[in-house]
Amino acid sequence: MNDTDRQICTGPWDGPGSEPGAVAPPIYQTSLFAKPSFAEFVRQQAAEHENFVYSRGSNPTVAFLEERLALLERGETAKCFASGMGAIGAVLAGLLRSGEHVLFVNTIYGPTLELADHLERFGIEHTVLADPAGDVAEHIRANTALIYVESPGTMLMKVVDLPGLAALARERGIRTVMDNTWSTPLFQKPLAAGVDLVVHSLTKYIGGHSDVLGGAVIGSRNTVDELFHRGHQLFGAVMSALEASLVLRGLRTLPVRMEQHQHNALRVIDYLRARSEVLAVHHPHAEHDPDEELITTQFSGFSGLVSFELRQGTFERVSRFVDALTLFRIGPSWGGYESLVTSPVRPDDESGPVSRPGLIRLSVGLEGARSQLEDLDRGFAALAG
């Protein structure tokens, strides 16, 4: 994490309304913007992605957030959405056409694949290469138009060689999209590795307070403008000014929060690796040498999302462990200030969707490593009882 990124996160509002010294942008809680003449209205409406006409297109508060996100990811521009799935949906449905194919690389967020299944109804095919070490070229088809990747991937946190993947796709004229929610723009910059578009769930670390939903797409101006017309304004999954203000509040403290998430998570990882009840720990720090080129070139830090596998993993043992925790609360999502725990294991399918019996995911929050380790002690004590 560098000082430039810190300054982007904490930079003050310098647009209209900043003259009295306001450091936070006003919340432009308006659905439309009146114009001084009909001719001016027609002119601005013809380029609504560049003008404030109707807040389903652009809004000044949201635009300031988009500017900050584009700067952080080193992209030309960004568009914000009402949720991470709103952003992902705009990319898949806005860029793909009937008869085309998308290749998903790594373990992918479940709802993203559910959407891909839905798009099969409209003639958009897809396949999944769950092993990030697999041969991507073997899975590319003549009609492959998009390669979509998570790195680290959902649940198992495996890492993809982004420069290699991006170069392969570029040689074949295939667009690449990367979900960078796990790392945030502070710890990984996929666009710099050659990826074409980055998506985020702003609900997670960037929002950071578990009180707002949001998503974003960042990339070149041409591609993001294409998405504006095909997948943003038409689909209507737009971010409101109030939501943008909440995400901007989270962005101001993102650098210090990510450092603390990382500090606590590394302590938790060391603790888990020393437990005899644990079969494996899944996190880049746990599974890679810190001096490995793949790690040193792609990451400048690690987030607090980690998973591990219990030995003799069953739904009953996972439930006993999880139910014994008091600081780690049971719930979906991750990336907020609080520590959370969940598992993909179900009573009717103890292998779970990623075929790992006993898999448990922790979102390591900001409470402090000592309290978090004490809570995990309670979980392991319940297994011995």
C-alpha cells in the first residue's frame, strides 16, 4: 500500500459546494437536474454518461465515488451500481451476445455462476475451470468472448497468474474481467497486470461497515461507456447518492482498516496452522512462500478472508464449531468491521459446493487478534466435548 492510494482514499471533495471548506461531498438527493433551455437539455441528454440529467444515469455524489475508484484501480473511468451483482450482471449481459461463450477461471462466487446458468437461456454459453493452475488455453473455444476470473477465488482463495492469463486472452482477442473484491485496489491492481475490466462488490471492504450495498466496474473509457448504455442505464441497477456517500465514508478509512484486517488475519492463520484439528488453511499467506514471484508481483498485502478445513469434517462437527463461537457471528457476506463465520457444508451434501468436507470460512474483523483467537478456542473446545 502506497501513499498515493492513501491520498486517493482520503482526498477531500473539490467539486461544486466545496467552497465553504466542505471536506465531504454533498449528497445530491435528487432524481433529475433541470436545464436552462430545451436546446441544452437535448444536448446533455444525448451524452448522458457525461452530464447530470437523470440520476439513473449520473449523479454528482456517485460520480465523485467513481472518480476515486478509477484512480485507485488505475483505470480510466468507473461506473457504480446498486450491488456487486448489479455490476457483474451489467458486464455479462451488457458485453456478451447470443452464441458467445464465457470461461470462468478459479472458484467463482455462487450467484455469478447462477446468473451464467440463467444466461444459457439466451444462448450465452459458459464453462468453469475451477483449478487456477489448469491449462486455460485448452478450455478456450472458437466463440469464447470473455474470460472472467476471481483471484483469490471464492472459498478456497486460490491465486491466478493474472499477467499470464491477460496476455493469453489478449493474443486471442478475448476480453478479461476480474473480481477484485477480496484484495481491494489497495492490495492488488489487475488492470496493471493487463486485465481489461475490474468489478467490485463495494458492500465488502470498501464500504466496510455492513450498512450499504454497492458494486462497481472499472476499466477503459470505451468499455465502461459501452456498459453504461447496455448494462447500467437500461437495467436500472444504479447506485443512489445516499449509498455513494456511505461508500465514500468507508473509503476514507479503507487503508487503516485493511492494515488491521491483515494483521489480525495473519495471527489467525498462524493459530489455525498450529491446530491438530485443522487439515488445511486456505489463504495466499498460508499456501504460498511470501517471496514467491506470483505473490510478490501481484499483491502488496492480504485481506482478512480465510477458510480452513476441519479433520473428519461433517455437518455435525462444523455446526458444533460454529455454534460455539460468540465473537465470530454467523452470517453471509464479509469485509465489514465485524468478524463473521459461515460454511458451504450442508446436511444433505457434506462435501459442499467446493468438495471440501469440513470447510469453514472466517471473515476476520477489527476486534483484535487476541479476542478472535480466544473465540476460536471456544470452537475447538466444542469439538472435544
